[in-house]
Amino acid sequence: MTFDLGSGTVLVTGGASGIGLATVELLLDGGADRCAIIDLNPDPQIIAQLTERFGDARVVALACNVSDQDEVHSTVASVAETGEIAGLVNCAGTLLAKPSLELTLSDLHRLFDVHVAGSLFTAQAAARSWIASSTPGVIVNVSSVASTFGWPGRLPYPIAKAGIEALTRTLAVEWARWGIRVNAVAPGSVDSPLMAEGRRPAGVKPLAEVADRHALGRVASASEIAAVIAFLLSTQSSFVTGTVVPVDGGFNITKDSAKELAQ
């Protein structure tokens, strides 16, 4: 699968695992000049595997806390100094399972700062580069179907994802005059390292227990989400902006489980 991504470096936050890593791999396979992985703690083994597969010149890993505005702007500026930025994908995120009666301000910040503030800060930094060089740009944020329904015990996450969707629409309108497109994907359940046994937060159900909530009766692979992200980054979607694309296997249209419908 190839995509017309233009020239330059695609920034991918959270690019060392899950959807972010799948996006990096797909973009490099599909013709991206280079990907800059912006991650809190990039796994050296993962980065080594990527550089061995795609070459040192096409992969750069940068440790960065996306909730720190100054750090983000400095990190993105360092990439811009080495050449044009072709696009930005905001995949950095985290989960929290906790009853709403017990939530604290710290809990809210834990998710809001990474998902919403982090997406804004990286978008700002990329946009400043494009505006300064009078070149168009494209941003893809990662939301979730969680923004569309009541999810007991998970309140900060859907709040954060709803914030990302509002951010997407507002920036799309505000920055259109500079030729900057901003879209988002809203995945359903995805098979990713964050959901693996031993890493999945307490209270979050195993993927096997939620698969039948999707009309297709299964969860997504990270590469299936990455494919839609790549399309939104490419010139093939040149007239698409301010849109949140569900990539949810029919989650939002399913009111009975796939198991019940099969009986």
C-alpha cells in the first residue's frame, strides 16, 4: 500500500508502540521519507528493529513528554531544523479505570494533559513550522468510540477523547487559511500492547470480552487503524478536514452483541 505523503518527516507521538508503531511501519513501507517517533520512553529494541528494517536515515526517536509545552516545541523544532515536516500523527495516550466518585484533579490531569494538551502542543509546534515556511500541513489525531457513549468507571478517558474531537474541529477551521488540514480517527477496541495481560489497567476488560460489541465480531489490529491514518495524511484525502472517522468495526451501530445476533 502506497500513499502520497509529500516530502519530509512525519511526526508520530506515541510512535514506539501500538497504533503509533503500526502507523510508523505502514508510513515507511508506504513511501514516507522519514518518521520521527516522539515518545515518553522509546524502547531502544523497537527503534533498533525499525532502523535495521528501514535504515538509520529514515527513523529518528526522540524522548519527549508531550504534556510539557516547552519540551514539545523544542523537540519539534529540532526535527524542523533537519528538513520539512510532512505531517503529524498524535497517538500518545494512556488509560485509567476508577469509579467517578473517587476521581481527583490529578486523575483528570493524568489523561487530559497527555491526550488533549499533548495533541494541542504538538499541533502548535508543527503548525508554526508550516506557517513560517508558507507550506501546507496535515495533522491526524487519535480519538476513540469512547467519546460517544457512557463508560462507567472510565470518565477521564471519554472526556479526553471528546476534547480531542473538539480540538480537531476547531483547529481545522482556524488553520484552514494556512492550508493545514486536521482530522481524527476514532477506533473501537484495538489489539495493542496497552491491552495485554500484565499491562492492561485494573478494571479494563480483556479484548476477548468486548469483541462481540463490534458488529464485525472482533477487535481491530493496530495496522487497520494505521491504514486510515495514512489515508488522512495523504493527498488522497486532500478535501477532507475537520472530520472524525470511526474505525470501529460497527461498534457505534451495534446494540445487540454479535453473539446474540448469530443465534
